[in-house]
Amino acid sequence: MLLDERLRAAGRFLFSKRSYTPLVLLPLFIFEYEGVFYPAGSHAWDEVFEYVCLGVVLAGAALRVWTVAHVPEGTSGRKTKRHAPHALNVTGAYSVVRNPLYLGNYVIFAGLTLLMQNWELLLINTLVFAGAYGLIVLGEEQVLQETFGDEYREYAARVPCFIPRLRLWVAPATPWNWRMVLRREHDSVFASIVLFVAICHYRDRLVTGRWAFDLYLAVFAGAAFAAWLVIKSLKLYTRLLNVRRVGRAAAEGSRSAGGGR
């Protein structure tokens, strides 16, 4: 098998496991414990630092939510098998970057990594993330080129893969869809919050030498769990979160890019 074919095969495999790909970076947090400290030696300032990191995490989650809210049916999805999308997304977030959901994933994980106050860890995670998702994108783009041909190649030549080019902005062709957001993003948002709370407690353990219970973080995680449980129940046992089909005109108007994300 040629190297190009091996890389694409690896990309297809990682695509099927993409929901778990960031988890391979978590063990690094356990070993990169040197240099963790409270800014200015104050727990109060440390809480400010944690809020800044939380802001980065939520910014990545917000990018994912905003992208998914305007995604027409038949484009980006949660499927783990290789499949051909029905339309090509070129509006909204996809008008400025080809992989906004993966970019959102990186921003989330960058916020979590910053908590460890280790620039080497951030660099390592960035390189591992770029390698893994680069292979995923390689596999996806093969499907998109086979499906849309020159139309996708023209789009790819104009819109960057990971670094947004804001001057290319085109308003979303489809309206905000809360059902789509709640149905698809409740797991990723909840997982981000759980990881944030867990790492914050781990940092306190490294600095103080003991496990401490943070009431505010516990309430935050508890509220997130309650919301996740409600949404998961609605998804499994009701039709309230069923996504209504997008009309043909709206779907054609979006002409979107993204395979499964």
C-alpha cells in the first residue's frame, strides 16, 4: 500500500474514533505536574486563572454550538462510518474555516491544557492534536472530493483548513436550530465541564498535597449533570428534540462543506 493510501486509511480509522481521540492526550496531564502553582501564591488569584481557562474552554464549546446550530441536515454529522454528505456547507462557520468543529475541539482542549501551567504540555498536545486530526481531515477530504469534485476543490483552495479567514464570512443559509444543538452537543459540553472540574481538583491536589472539595466547582458540575440528564432523557424517551428536516431550498442554498464531524 502506498504511503498516501496508508495515511488516508489511518484517517478513516481515526474518523471512526474521533469522539475519543482527545482522550489519548489526558495521560500527559498526570505526568506533567511540575510547575503547577497558585499565581501570586494566592488561591483567590488561582480561581481567577481557572475562570480564564474556563472561558477558553467555553469559547471552544460555543464555536461548536454555533456551528451545529446552523448546520443543515445531510451535512456534518455524528456518524462514525465513512459516508457521503448530501450537501456542501460553505456558509456560516464553514465560510471562514473548513473544519470549525475540529477547531472548537482544539480550543476546548487548549483551555484544559492551560490549567496545568505548562507550555511544553500545550505544545505537545497541539502537535499530537494536529497529527491526529490532520489524518482525519485527509480521510474526510477524500470523500468530499469524490462526492463534489471540482466544487469542493475550489472551496478548499479558497477557505483555510484550520485557521479562520474572517474576511470570507458569509451569513448562515439556515436558521438557528436549538433542537440540533441540544441533541448533538450535550455530550461534548458536559464532557468538557467534567474534565475542567476534574483537572481543577487535580491542580489543588498538586499544590496543597491533599484533595480538597471545591463547593463552587461541585455545584457547577452538578448543574451541568442535571442539564445533561434532562437533555439525554428528552432525546431517548421523547420526540421533542427530533430535528425537523430542512427544506430543499434551504439545503441547496447552504451548499455546505463538512463530512461527519
